[in-house]
Amino acid sequence: MPLKLYKRGGIWHYKGAVAGRRLRGSTKATSKEIAERIAAKRENDQWKRHLDGPEATLTFAQAAMLYRQAGKSDRFLRAIEDYWRDTPVREITAGAIRASAIHLYPAAGPATRNRQAIVPVQAVINHAAEHEFCQHIRVKRFKVIKKAKTPATWEWVEAFMAHAGTPGLAALACMMFLTGARISQALALTWDDVDFRAETVLIRATEKGDNDRQAHMPTRLIAALANIPGRRVGRIFRFKSRGNCRTQWAGACRRAGIKFLSYHACRHGFATGLLQAGVSPVTVAKRGGWKSPQHVFETYGHDIADHDVTDLLTGERLPEAKERKA
């Protein structure tokens, strides 16, 4: 039967059955004329869905809601939801998604456009496709030219710590380098996460898809944490955000006379240093919280060998293990 309107508390509601499916809801309208139009659209959408499939009426806003309800990451979602709004998913093409990335981030580089526009839009649509509400979509990424990044070394960290100015800032750099913690993970640490007796620290997941992990604390890290004054309660590092300690971080680099490196260079150095020491990518990935050994090798593997490593092929250079025995 067609949808019928009824009033409740000054607001018009609708109920009925369309194409064998019972519908009931609020129009959120106090005007009967507007309520009739909303109910008619709801009825029409249901017929379209019944005759042409879910894709006929699915909007991006609805797909995004489904994505959120599944507990997926909502990072970068707000901007793309505001852009696409009630656009039918069937009208969103790969080319349109690339165009939206340029529109949303006109001054950004290819990597940012891929990460903050193309990836989340594609994820939302493909999640809906997994529920058979629409078709899967593939979008060509903007080409990214990878730039070589300088990893921190233990020598760099020691120089930084010596000129950090505060024990907390010194321990922060030490923590990230010796555990592979991200800056967000390090700043979220509390004293309850630290077990000095077991020499471990609980690195909590800050991104969906990550897992909490127990990281070993070398002696130098234990000493750095022990040097932080005050009561052992609450957060270890008192910086409100990564931006809050950026000025002090840059100042420590300047006073130490070392190259300015980002926070992430410490995590980069954790991976690179272990790989250079002969630790397998499998172990590095596990100890540093990376999702796969392949990611570790592809991201950091290019840094593990000297430029003259090919001398090994002709015997002009001995493998490091043999060199140490000689």
C-alpha cells in the first residue's frame, strides 16, 4: 500500500509498504505539503531500489554512513563527505574522484591527494560494494616521486639528547628511536605503560588497523626515562601535541649543530638501523609495529646497503660477517 501520513507532536510521519518492504519514519516536517513530497520521494526511491537494485538510489552520504557504522577509519572523511554529499554513487567515476582531489587540495602534492581524497573515497565505495549496494571502483593514483629521506642514527640521537634542554624532550627522541614509536604513540604514553622491572613499554595503537605491542626498552632508554623529574603519574611527555614541541625540537637540533630531522626520522632510523645490523624484515616489522615485512623492506630496504656493495660479486669486498672474523 502507498505510504500514509500521520501527525505526532506537530511532526508528520509516514508508514506503509512499498514493493513488499515496510517503511516507517519521520519527515521531520511540520508542513503537510512538504511531508507529502518527502514521503513521495521515499516511496519512489524504494521502487527504484526494488526495480533497479540498491545502486539506483545509494548516495555517497549513505555509503559513508555505512562505512562509519562498520567501525572503519573516519580520517579524512569529513572533507570528502562535504564534497560529494548526496551524489549518487553510480555517478561517481574514477575521473571525477581524481578531479575532486585536485579541487579539495589545490596546493597539495600527489601523495596528499592520493592519501586524503582518492583512498578514502574509494574505500567508502568499495565497502558498500562488498555489501552488494554498488559496483567496485578502481582509481588511478597520482604519480608520486619518492624522495630519499634521511633516517636518524644513534649518533644523531645522542647529540640531540645532549642539547635537548629538558630531560623530557631528550627521552622523547630516545623513545622513538629505540622502540620505533610514532610521535602520536610516544606522546600518548603514560607511566602506567612502562614496566621498568620487565624493561618493556606498552606502545598503544593510534591508528585503526594497528595493534598494541610490547616494546623492549634498552638500558639507555630506561636511563632517559628515569631522568625525567616529577611524579610517575599521567602522561610521560607533557607536550600537548606534536606541533607543541616542534619549536623545542628544532632548537635542540640547532644547538647540537646537527641536521634538522623530523620526528618520523627516529622511526625511520629504528627500521634502517636494525636492517643494517642484519635483522630480518620480519622481525623489524613485528618489533616496530609495521603491518608487513614487505612494507618494511620496500620503504626502508633501500637504505641498508653501501653504494659499493656490488664489490661482493667479484670478491673485492668480504661480507661483514667475514670482515669481523678477519
